[in-house]
Amino acid sequence: MFDKVIGYQDEKLELSRVLDTILNESKYAKIGVKTPRNILLYGEAGIGKSLLAGEFAKATEKKIYVIRKDQPN
């Protein structure tokens, strides 16, 4: 799913787990797991947060809002 993103193995694994809970809500609801309502990607500018968010949004099959704040120079 995150083929375009190089590195960030831990972050990609965590986002894959969240994606699984979103795509299989009923399965996880049976065992008491709640789907996260928000995800915040934080870090320096230019490290691939928007690319990760875009790939995640494509895979979800649900309406996703990506909000970006451009960093001042």
C-alpha cells in the first residue's frame, strides 16, 4: 500500500493496522476495538507526511480530509 514511500517502516506498519480497523470495523467492534477518529502526522517539512496521508486516504474507501499547514520560511 505504501509502495511510493521509502523508509518509515514503523509508521507504515502502524498506519496499516489503523487501516485494517477501518476496513473491518465490524470484526474489531466484536472484540471492543474502536476505530480511531483522527490521525495526526507531525514532523519536519519535506519528510513525506503528505505522501503517507495520500496513500492512506486512497486505501480507506471512506471520505478522508487531509489538512496541511505550510511551514513559514
